[in-house]
Amino acid sequence: MNTYLIFALGGAGLCGIGLFGFILHDDLLRRLIAFNLLGSGTFLILVGLAQSGRGGVDAVPQALVLTGIVVAVAATALTLMLIRRWTQLSQQSHLTEEDE
Amino acid sequence: MIDLLLVCGLWSLALTTLLTPNAFRALVFFILLGLLLTLVWIRLDAPDIALAEAALGTGITGVLLLDTLKQQPQHALLCVHRTRIFWAVFSGLSLTLALSWALLQAPAMPIALDQTLTAQLDASGVSHPITAVLLNFRAYDTLLEIGVLLLALFAGQGLHERQHPLEQLSGAQLHNPFLRASLALWLPGMLLLATYLLWAGAHQPGGAFQAGAVLAAAFILMHLCGLALDAQVSQHLLRIGVLVGFVLFLVVASSSMLAGQTLLTYPSAWAGELILLIELALTFSIGLILFSLFTLNHQMRKESA
Amino acid sequence: MESFLPTLLLTSLQGLLLISGGVLFVVGSIGLLRFPDTCSRVHALTKADNLGLGLIVLGLILGTNSLGVALKLLLIWLLVMFASTLSGHLVAWYACYHPAEKPLPQEPSDD
Amino acid sequence: MSSLALLPWLLILPLAAACLTGLLPLRATQISSLLVILSQALASLLLLLWMPSDEPLFYSLGSWGAPLGIVLRLDGLAAAFLMMTSLIASLCGLYALSYLRPSQQPGFWPLFWFLWAALNGIWLAGDLFNLYVGLELLSLAAVGLVALGGEASRVKAALRYLFAALLGSLGYLLGVSLLYGAHGTLDLELLAEVFHWGPLSALALALILAGLALKTAFFPLHTWLPPAHAGALTPVSALLSALVIKASFYIALRLWVELEMPERSLEVAQLLGLLGAGALFWGGWMALQQVKLKQVVAYSTVAQLGYLLLIFPLLSSSSSEASHLASQGGWLMLLSHALAKAGMFLAAGNLILCAGRSELSALAGLSRYRPMNIFAFGLAAVSLMGLPPSGGFSAKWLMLQSALISGQWWWILVILLGSLLSAAYLFRVFSHTYLETQDSVQFGQPSLMLELCALTLAALSILLGFFAPWPLAWFALPGPFTEALG
């Protein structure tokens, strides 16, 4: 087993933990963190799996991950703005369940 | 061995982040996790991603998260229903197991994209393969990605119907003389670092995104010291600065169509220069976009106060 | 055979420096966890870490044989020194001058 | 000029418009938006007319070609969808011009243009990762539009939508990572050539389908949809229901067919069909319970998505004629639902403007005083119920035939029962409008522009039934579907 595959497996674990947190938490900030963990795990799998298959550095998945990180930052920033707005209006840090 | 340790560290930090009852502590662990991930990327021979992870994934995200946390109400500890815990554990475990099972049976890849990339690298105008992929081979992805960043900014601004007058924006946060003095010393250093990262991107790890993140960090520090950028220049100028990278990219991309080429084809003699030009504008714009995302987020708290 | 002794000395000195650097990190972390208030925590952290990092950098410099790498290692140490000075100062300053507005949310009392 | 030279403008112009509208003052924003709307409509029309009938077109961005670069692909299906997007988005844009308050418009236009660019990008994309970036662009634009103005209920709906969309995108990306690891390419054409079946590919497709199902709001992953679609501003609701959810479905069905899934996984297809039946009944049942007009329409979207899920089992039949009919019927269903639902949301918005409130009970007496809006709503409803001669009828007819030929009679039953249920919840709306209450109620009058937009879309969804051979001929133009289905 090579370094690349070990980290791909590590990424698989991170994905599982992220999904676990995503389902477990109501709290919006925690949920966002869980989403980021899931994203990091995905990136690790993308690079780790590809490089273990190539047996060396593969620049394409690395570039894809760079793109992915920027997209994740944009999504996180938008989510945070929405969370702020929601907390500001409702004084709550989770979505209330009642249906109008 | 060290790899296994790193993986165990990642997993335990991730679990701690999710399970610790104190939200501030969760964020600190999350930032620690980001630093550990940086090391992991180095181990994976991906210094570019390590830089981006440290600057964007951990730095900027961490600042945004911490800044939001201050506004969140402190609430009681989580009390989660038992069936929900069961489902969370069940789906997390099954995802991990399924992924690991599949990863261990990975077949050989039929298409040798990495060799194609090496063969074509000379034609791209830069010698660093990742920059070549990002700004030449798959530049369309990068174009849309800058669009996503801009979009987050526009969507955030759409949350407020009225535009804010300038006075509200200029908020001195930390009147600390030592901070101001050291900032005067170190701002040139940060700008130099950003320029270096940008310039280095053509032949070694670095590039517009990492440089943009450093630039954004410099802007944010200035803002926190009370040197609010958005109070110095007009809102309109800031808007233009935010857009200039994307617009220039779009113009260069479509200018090739005048010569009968397809979109995003650089003339081969000028490819390197054009890429540098685009990266320069992108760095500036990314720095401003990330900074505006921060101030937009920041001023929402002021409004509520 | 005559080059054996200097190498051994160098290696053991390097090991000593690295290990004591590591110990200082551990001590600093314990201090961070055990000290009662913000200022003493910051004190434990910055003192121990700067010295610890310095020792580690010194140990690593002994192991390199290129001037460029040695200078880069020194630069790392200098940058970290600066950053931790500034952040340590800011944390302490914020803790002292903003007693009403706590910088950190209250920790749960069970620890 | 060939259609290939026209192609990039469908991407560049909306992106440029997004920048311009983010910068210019309101008046200039509106004028430039109008101009770009016109140019987009013209470009997609020309593209459709010039579409060659012998083979799909490929446009290599940066002249690198696959697998190194990104290749756009224009086939009959993509051309038809570009046209559909232009039509619906133009009318929604015109509607928004007069519907939105001046204070809301600066926030609306940049997001609208990014949304349009993302849609065009997705219809044309030929690259798995590029689809991911396109999907993110689409979702973030849609979320931003839902949250526009920042009212509490909208922010809440937007957050719920955002988390679902983000989770869906990551599921898709995870699948793409596995596919790249197994095959070494991201290009769809190449992937289809070298695709080999194995644990990695199977898990990858499962993750991709699950992620896209979450983004499309297929039952039982639909819970985010009703608050987002019903709570948004009216033109936004129409865009979301008509176009945005269709994008992720388009990707899913395209991958399904190109990677030859119909032969590989008959059981999964039947399961998807079962979920479709669940969507039809659950969505219809929930629509019957709602007290607000836009909630009824939103739940009707959940129900109608069930028909799209029924395509999967129908495609997997052994007879090639049945699968051909299923794909034709499915795409026609998508088109007619898009037109009818956009028209219905706009008409519902007009009705709410008339009545001043969003409850169904407030509609009493409207059919006498504002018949034009009721008429538009009715036309869209006819198509949704699948009554002849509407587009919805033609689509259902094709699907019924496909089910009959392939001998899957149980889906016939599901389609018929679903139509009955949709008739029930739509007639419930009408019954409210015919009630006569006290005469003192004052009704508002929406401007002519608003009424015309709604009426045009609704009328188009009916006309689609008369002119169904046109879109069917476009769908039959060479492309992955016609090749794979022989």
C-alpha cells in the first residue's frame, strides 16, 4: 500500500465523518463544518486515488482540487452570510422545524 | 508510519470538531485540522494545494467562521434524538466502508492523461503543469470558478435591499498601537509575498489563488486596524476592482475568436505573457472579492448590534 | 574511523536539540491547558513555543549542508517569532482591555 | 457563419451581462438585460435552425481537445434545451422587469445572468468536472435568488436549499473522483468508450445519482423544494421549478444512457420507477392539503418529477422501440412541464397580486373579475394534468405506449392515477376561484406585461401538443441518446 492510497483511505474516513456530522447536527455552523470536512475528504480521494493509479504525481486532479477549494470557500462564505442573516432575524442558530 | 499517524490525527480532529460541545473549541479544532491537511498535501506531493489549503481553506475560511461565531447565540448543548444518532453513525460508517472497499479494488487507468499533459506542456506557455492546467488546458473551469466567487459576493449583497452608506463601512475594530505599527512594517512584506507567489506560479508552486488569498489577508488586517479600504476608495471603484479580473479573463478568452480560433485559445507566441496578465488581474480581483466577502459578513453583525 | 567521533557528536547534539525542543512544546501545551487565566496561558504558549521552535530549527540547521536551507529555516523561525509575538500581544491586550466583552465564549465549567 | 461560431456567445454574453448588471445603475442594467435577452433568444433560435442533421458538433475550448482540454458538445437535445432555456428565462426576465421593486432589481439581475450562463454551460458540457463547476454556479445562483431581499422565511428556505444542494454537489464530485481514478479521464465521450464496470464505477455512479437526485429533489429527498420554490419571489419560483431542477436531472439521465446503464441495472431502474410512483402520490397528496396557492404549485412540481423518474424503468426494456419512445416521451415531458410550470407560477403570482393574499381562500370570486389570469392558470393546468391537446398529453401518450410495448403495465396504472391526482389538486384551486363571497372585496390589477408573460408560457405549453413533432425531431437528431438507443 503506497502513501497515496493511504491518504485516499484517510479521505474516505473523512467523508464518512463529514456525512455523520451533517446528519447529526442541527446547528448550522456545525453543519457547515461537516460540509467542509466532507469536501476535504473528497479532495483527498480525488488526488490520492488518481496518483496511486498513476504511480506518481498527476497534475490534473491537483488542479481540479485547487478549483474545488476555491468553490468550497465561495460556498462557505455564502452560507455564512445566510446563517448570519438568519441568526440576526430569528436569534437562533438552527432552522426551526415548524411549517407554516 | 508517519502517514498512518497523520490519518489518525485527521480523523480524531474531525471527530473532535464535530462532537465537542463548545462551538469556539470546535472551530479551533477545525483550523487545526486544516493545518494538518496542509501537511497531508505535502506528503501527497501537492505543494500547490498545500499552499491553497493553508491560505484559503484554513486561513480565509477560518477568519470567516470565527467572525460569524461571535454573533451566534450561545445555546444549550446539543441534545439529539437517539434514532438520529443511529442514522448518522450508520450512514457515515457505510459511506466510509463502501468507499474503502471500492478504493482497494481500483483498476488500472486506461487513459494516460498525465503523459499527454507532459507532452503538451511546452505548448502551454508556462512550465509549471498545474498552472498550465488551470489557466490554459482547463481555463474554462477557472473562468466559471471565478464566476462562482463573484456570485457568492453578489448573492450576499442581494440579502440587503438598500446599499449601505459609506460611513457604516469604515469601522475601526482594534485600536492597538502595536498592531498598527507592526502592520506598517509587514504590509510591504505581504505584498511582496503575494507578488512572489504570483510570479512563481509560472514555473513552480504558487499562482493567482494563493497570491490572491495573501492579498485578501493583507486587506483584512488593514480593515481590522481601522485602515478600512472601503472607506478610502469609493464603492464603485471597489466594484470595478472586484470585477476586473473576471472581465479581463473574459475579454482575453473571447478575443481569440476574432482570429477565427475557438474560445480561450491563446496565440502560441504570447501564451506565457497573456497567462501572466490574466493571473495578475485575477490576483487583484480575488484579493478584493475575498476581502469584500469578509467585510460584507462583518458588517451584518454591526447592523444587528 | 577518525570522522566517526565528530559525526556522533553532531548527531547527538542534534538529537538533544530536537528532543528538548519537542519537550518545550509539550510543556507549553500543558501550560496552555492547566493555567488559570488568559495572560498566563499566553505566556506559557509563546515562551515555550518560540524557544522550542528555535531549538528545533537549530537542530535542523546542524543537519543541513546548504546555506540556503539554513537561511530559510532561520527565516521560518523569525516569522513565527513575529507572528506569535503579535498574536500573543493581541490576545493579552484584548483580554485585559475588554473585560466586558469576552473575546472567547465562556468555556463549560466542567474542565 | 456556422452554428459552432455562435456557440461560445451563449456562454460569454450571459457572463458579461452578469458583470455589467453588477456594475451599472438600474436603468442601464434593465436596458442591457433586455438587449442580452434578445440576443440570447436570437442566438439559440439560429443555433436550432442551423443544427446539422448528420452528426453532433464538438467545440474544443482552447483548441486542446479531449482528454487534455474541455470539449463542448452540441447535439439535438442540447440545442432544444438551449431554446427552452432562452424562451422561459426571457419571459421570466421580462416578468421580473415589471414585477420586482426597483430596490430588488440590482440584486436580481447579476444572479439571473449567472443562472442563465450556468444553465447554458450545463446543456453544452462534455466534461464531468466542468459539470461540477456548472452545477455549483447554478445552485449558488439559485440560492441567492431564493434569499433575495433577506426576509426571514426566504433566508430559512434558502439555507435549507443550500445545504441540500451542497451535499448533492459533493456526492456528485465524490463520484467524479472515483470515475477519474478508475478511468483516467473526465471527458464524457472518452469515458463512454473506455468505461468498464467494477466496484469503483458502481459506487461512483451510485454516488453521482444520489447527489443529483438530491439536487433534483426526487422523492424522498424533496423536502427542501416546497419552501424554496413557494417562498421565493414569483419569477424566481418559475425559473427554479422550470429550469434549475431540470439541469441535474439532465446530467443524471445523460450519464445513465451514455454509460449504458439501462442494460446493466434493471433492478435499480425499477426501484427508481417505484420512487417516481411515490413522488406522484405523495406530492399529489400533499398538494391537496396545502392552503397557500404557491405551495400547491410547488408540491405539484414534486409530483411531476415522478414522471421523469418513470423514464428509467421504461428505458431499460428489451425492445428498442419502447426505449426510444420512453426517451422521446421523457424529454417531451420535461419540456412541457418546464413551460407549463413556469406559466403556472407566473399566473399564480398574478393571482396573488390580484387577491393581495397568498391563501387559496382569498381567490374566491376571482374568476369573475380577473378571468385572464385564471385562463392562463387553466391552460398551464391542462398541460400538467395531461389533457389533450396539450404538450403534457403527448408526452404521457408516448410514455404510455412505451410501457405498453415493453409490457410494464404497472407503470400505466401509475401514470393514470397520477394524472387523476393532479386533476384533483388543480381543480381544487379552480373551485376556490368560483366561490362567490361578499362583494366588497377589492381586487388588484397586475400590469399587462405580467399577464402576457404568464399567458404566453401557458399557451406555449398547450401549443407544444400541436407542434410536438418539432421537438421530437430535434431530440431525434444525432447524439448520444439516438446512438445508444439505436
